Amino acid sequence: MADSTQRAAGATLEIRGLTVAVDDKEILTGVDLTIRAGETHAIMGPNGSGKSTLAYAIAGHPKYTVTGGTVTLDGEDVLAMAVDERARAGVFLAMQYPVEVPGVSVSNFLRSAATAIRGEAPKLRLWVKEQKEAMGRLKMDPAFAERNVNEGFSGGEKKRHEILQLELLQPKIAVLDETDSGLDVDALRVVSEGVNRVRESGRTGVLLITHYTRILNYIRPDFVHVFVGGRIVDEGGAELADELEANGYTKYDGAGVPAGGRELPRGPVAPGAVTTA
């Protein structure tokens, strides 16, 4: 089986006209987005705009019902895949609220995940070295490996564990849902450095969902997308995040066009660009 470098080369996630409902209420109203390996996209928007719904819909959470549109990874239909198939295909979700897994140690969890992704179990001696080095980069105590997954973890420990998975699994597409929430300055810096190491490989496309620009001071995005009313209503470079920090979202009317501003481009989608539905 191909290693993670080969699997991720040239990966492209394409989302077209995605609509998603929760409990019969439409949350996503037509999302169009292309993410390529080596690109970092930040999605910002007010509370309740649907940012996390997008993350969970991509990952396949059963609570979120896709009612229209497509999601493909290198031309393969992601929406037709079960959750575990999406993970094996190279889709990774770092959750805002990671769940506890009693009775399963971090070490066993990580090696099992690596086995599923790589197609064969890593050689134990090499795996222990790989895991220890990754934990060291994230300033994690080696004893952490023997604790049960997320059981009794602090907020910062949970987020470091998510990024530890990201570094070890090297997915094609990483969706990071408010990874900065609950982190102090030191933990945010360490976590961001972990994300940047993965970005610098050029093999992973990153979708970073956040409320605040704080994490974007450490992880500089190539594209920033404004999410309002269940869809992307504006996009630009990193400077757009600075504008949002200064002025908030008041200029967006929620109808898909910035109040008094430009419409989004229509037609063929260039790398990182968005189109209206």
C-alpha cells in the first residue's frame, strides 16, 4: 500500500452546492469550496452560522443530513463513504470537543489509527520512536501515552492530543474545528507549531474553523472565507481576517452578498476560490 506521502500528493477536496439539515432545519444553504494539498483555508463567522456543521458534514457525523450538493476527494464521492472510510481515504477532523474513550490508552488508539490509515501495523520499535518524537515536539509528557483517551484531560491536553494524531496520521485533508478554543497563549503556540509542521510538508490541505483571529497570528492562512447564514459570503487573503478583527461581521447582511459589497465570482473555480450556488 502507498505510504502517506504518496497518498496525499496532489489531494483535492471539492465541495459543491452543499446543503445540510439538522433535525429538519436547514443549516448549510449552499457551500462551494475547493481545498488543495498545501493550502490553508480559514473559515470565520459569527456564532450559529454553520461553520461546525460544515466540519461534521465532511466527516460524516450521522446527526447532520446532507440534503444536496457533492463532496469529493480526488474525484471520489466522500458522501457515499462511511465515517471510517472517509478517515482511511485521508479526511481528518480535529473536534472542538473531543470525546473520552475509557479503557483505551492513547498509545493503543494512535497505533490502531495508524494501522487503519497505512494499511498495515507500524513496526512496534519504530512506532514507539515516532510517537515519542511527535509527543516531544508537542511538549507532552511520555506518560501521557498510557492514559485513557481524553479521560480526565484538560482542554489543552485534548487539543494537543488532536494535533498529535494529525502529525502521526498525515491526512490528505485536515479539518480543524475551533482548535484554539480553551487554549492559553503557551498551549496555542505549541498547537499552532504542530499544525504548521504538517502544513509545511505540502501534502495536507487544512480547513481551519475559528471565531477569532488569535490562532491566525500563528497559522497564517492562504485564504479566508466569511461564513454567514450557512454559506460563504466573502473571501480573500489573510488580510480579510485582520479586517474582521477590526470591524466584525456587521457589514454582511446574511443573504450571500456583503452589504453594499461585491458579489462572489461565478463560473470555473480557481484554486481556493469560491462560487455562488
